[in-house]
Amino acid sequence: MLSVDTARAASRAARAALADLPQVHVITDSVRRALAAQSVAADVAVLDPPRSGAGREVIELLADARVQRVVHIGCEAASFARDIGLYRGHGYTVERLRVFDAFPLTHHVECVALLTR
């Protein structure tokens, strides 16, 4: 299992929380660079990208790595919709979609999609 985060503090916390799980490798880097540098052999990827979304390059890298299932979390509707379209262009379909009103009385929602191919 590979955990990637750009925030050093988040990576430090992940290492501490997952210290008893030697199969988990924590990397502080961008997902794009980590995927490009690593030979990824994963059946499932879980992405929680920034508001700007995962973007074309990350989604292409996941598709090229033949990841079969992606759990994609999005906090900004426009970038989430764009990313879903990019996944569809690589043969993924939305199996499930949930929207969470995590911030009541605002327009902000969290979207979680399960994509498969």
C-alpha cells in the first residue's frame, strides 16, 4: 500500500498512525510525481485531490497503470465533474456516487465516486 501526500505534516502523521503496518509506504510528494516515478501495481486507488482536482496527467497515469477501481473524492463540483469526464475517456464508469453536505448552509459539498473499468 502506498500513501502519498504533499504535506509533510500529513505524511508524518500517517507514518505515526500506520507504524505497525509494514506494508504501508508513506511518501511526501505530489501524486503525479509519485505515480510517474513508481511502478504502480494496484487494483484500487483512493484519491482526495485539492480543490483543483486530480487533473489529466494523474488520471492518465492511473489508467496507464491499469488501476481497476478508483475512489475519487472531490470538494469542488467543477473540477470533480471534469475529472469524472477524464476517467470516462479512459474507460472508467461511475458505479456509485455520493454527495455529502459536510458544510451545512453553504454551497460546499463533498462528492465521492467509485469508478471501475
